[in-house]
Amino acid sequence: MYAIVKTGGKQYKVKPDDVVEIERIEGEAGSKIVFEEVLAVGEENDSLNIGTPIVEGAKVEAEIVEQFRGPKLIAFKMKKRKGYRRKKGHRQELTRVKIAAVNAG
């Protein structure tokens, strides 16, 4: 069984025992969380229950594995022969979660 979950403005396809990196959510490592915004629930190569916009009663239970920062991304702008250069770095705050169960509701 798998589910499509929405969190942090993004959508993720998750199955039990998957480890997923998502945008940072509050909580300590080892704490349990529940995703209520389940957009679809289905079986592999079988039926798919699509919500309008969410599936009523469906939820995904997960456990926070760790809080960490992603790799540094560089945004570099340059205009040739003009002496214009701008360099800006960014590291995204992320949370690694392990999916415990997918409940279809």
C-alpha cells in the first residue's frame, strides 16, 4: 500500500518503511508524527483512491529520524564584460522521517 502525502508545499509518494527527506517540521528525533493531508491511497498495480482534495479518514504515521541541513546550493549571477557578479549560498533545513504505517481510513 502507498499514499501520496502533501507536506511543506510538496507531494511525496510513500510506502511503509520508506525513509523520506522532507522540509523541516517541528519535533525531536524519535518523536511520532501524523500526516493528515493524504491526497491519494492505493495498492501497487491495483485500485487507487483519489481524494477531492484529500482522502477522508486517511492518515500516514511516521517517526522523525533526524533534523539536518541539506547541501549548500550556490546562486551565481554574472554579466560578461560588465563587472557584475553576485554569489549567494543557501542550505535548506530538512527532516528525515521513516514511514511507519499507511492507514486508508
